[in-house]
Amino acid sequence: MEHREISKMFEKAILSLIFLLLLVITYSVFIGTVDIRSHFFPLLQSTAQSCSAPLRVYMYDLPRRFHVGMLDHSSPDGLPVTSENLPRWPRSSGIKRQHSVEYWLMASLLYDGESEEREAVRVSDPDTAQAFFVPFFSSLSFNTHGHNMTDPDTEFDRQLQIEILEFLRNSKYWQKSGGRDHVIPMTHPNAFRFLRQQLNASILIVADFGRYPRSMSNLSKDVVAPYVHVVESFTDDNPPDPFVARKTLLFFQGNTIRKDEGKVRAKLAKILTGYDDVHYERSAPTTKSIKESTEGMRSSKFCLHPAGDTPSSCRLFDAIVSHCVPVIVSDRIELPFEDEIDYSEFSVFFSIKEAGQPGYMIDQLRQIPKARWIEMWQRLKSISHYYEFQYPPKKEDAVNMVWRQVKNKIPGVQLAVHRHRRLKIPDWWSI
């Protein structure tokens, strides 16, 4: 009898210890002192850490003629570019600014000061890099060396492309991945136009896919970046009643003669005449017209963004930073950061066919209630920082958002590189 009681007491003691141990473990996990994942799911933990850590980027050290030498002709071609001697983007560049994404990406990697939550950091050892940035300003090269494509100066642009391609092909890191982990900006529709087909494996930074065949550029491997806005950001937009303050219903000012989808602009010029609260004006991009557009967008409820020679243009992003609800007319537009941003929350979309119906678009805009428009206006104000290119870079500005998109492509890049190394025949998926 005594032995049985001792046995029961021993069992109770054991159960109490087990309960106490479970209680301590549970409490430790709850307050964060014990990480169960590190013991039982180490792969999950390393994946989470890699997702939150900045992308490690190696930037090739190229002569200045490939990049900032086009902005500053006074420095020697071989002088390394640093954060101290980086030329500032000229404020007088006008419409050329819209294609300057390449400059801001390079500047972000040169920046060596403190910055909150950077999405990419430069590494000096290429063996530790996850991606390789090629600092060739192909868009600026097109705008600088024979802009009209028939100018003899275009030969200089072509020669730069030949040299950069030869440089990459001689790089062991390009050879190692076939260029798949290399990041190359091409935001101008005519950037790298002579040899772009030979870079189709790389991560291209593009504004849209209007001039690229699907075999070269697509959403699965490339990044859609916003154009750099040309108008000044509207930082003091706090009227008592924004709906009433913006007198113009719909605003457009720009070139109305365009190719491809852009032919709709000429048709819209006829359809949108005769409305007192619609401003549709043909103009060339000058300092005066940019100022007029700034004022017009800030005083309008909706800003029209019809397709041009390609589906997108800086006008969309001018509207966003002006907090003017974009009216997008295109059947083929692709938008930046769309995995994180729902454009339907602050934009209105029409197909080419819908926009071409007389009266239809204006009727639809007039039916949008004031409360709904104010919701879109407020949403524009809350997301406009995503479209700011600046130096030094700031948290979740356009530069960091682009680098975040690049980081999201890396797992797919690694998959492609690993498959390529073991395949003995051409990839059967592409046959």
C-alpha cells in the first residue's frame, strides 16, 4: 500500500515537471527568447532572413564615358566615380529626366551614408554578390549621341554598346550565369537599340514592353520601373475641399501625333472638344509647357494618360505626384510595383475602344461620386512617395522599390542558372 502511494506521488511529480517545462518553453517562445524555427525549420529561417536582408549588388567599375561622363565632360575618363564626385542630375535637363532611372540606380549604390531599410547595398567582392549592376546609361546615350537615329553621332552610341557587350562577355561572372543575374537599365524605348537582343537573358529595367519582343523582355524576369516624373511634386495639397478646388474635370497637354496605340490621341482631340471643363491641348515638351502642365494637373480632378508610341509615358507619374487621378487609356500597359500596389484604388481605366466612343469616357467620369474621388485622391497622396527618385535614397522611394523588385527576381534567376548548368540539350521548355 505504501509502495503504491509512493509510486503515485512520483508520477504526479513527473507530470508536474513536464507541465512546468512546457509552460516555460511556451512562455519563452511567446516573448521571443526561444526561436523554435531555428531548431526545427532552419531552411525556413534562412529564407526569411534572406528576404529581409538587402540585396547584395556588385557594380562594375566602368570608365566614365559609359555613364556620368555624359553629364560631366570635365573629369578624366578613368577617374573612379564616388559619392563625393558624383555629378548631380541637371535640373535643366527637361524631358530627358524621364529616362534617368539608370542614374538614380547607380547613385543609390554609390551612397555610403546612413539610410533606413535599404533594399540593395553595394559589395566590393563580386563572389559575395547576388546581382551585378551594369552602369551603362543607355537611355542617356541615345539622347546624347544622335537623338534622331539618322545623325552620324549615333555611331558613338553604337560603339559604346559594342564595347560594353565585349566587356561583359569577357567577365567570368557574366559567363558563370550567362548574364542572368546582371541588371541592365533600358528605360528609353530606343535604349541599347543596336545590340539589345544579345542581352535578353539579363534582368532588364524597362518602362514598358512596347518595343521589345516577348523572347527578349517579359514580366517573369524583368522589372517595370516608373518614368522619372518631370513636374514638381505637389507637397502642399491640403485644401478644405479638394474636389471643389480642382475646377477642371479632365486634363491633357502633350503631343497628339503618335504611332501604334498612340493614334488614339488624335481621335481623342476631336472627341474631347466642346467641353468647358476639359482641357486637351497639343504641345511640345518645353520649360513653359512643363510649368503649364504642373499647374493644370494640380487644378484638375482627372488627368488623361493615353498611350503614346509605347503604352506608357512619364505623364502617368506626373499625374500621380500631382495627386490628379490618372485616366489610363491603353490595352497593353504594364505598371510598376503592381505586385504591391493596386492601381484600381486610385486610377480609372479605359480600353482604346471605350475611349474612342464619343461621350462615353466623360459620362463615366462624371458618374464617379465625390466621396469615391476623394478616396482616390487620398490614396494618391499616400502612395506618391513610391515614385520619387532622389539622392540620397529614402525608405520605399522609387529607387528602393525598383531594387526590391530586382530582389524578388533572384530566386527565379538562381533556378534558371542551376538548370542551365546541368542541361545537356537546349532547354526543352523553350523548344
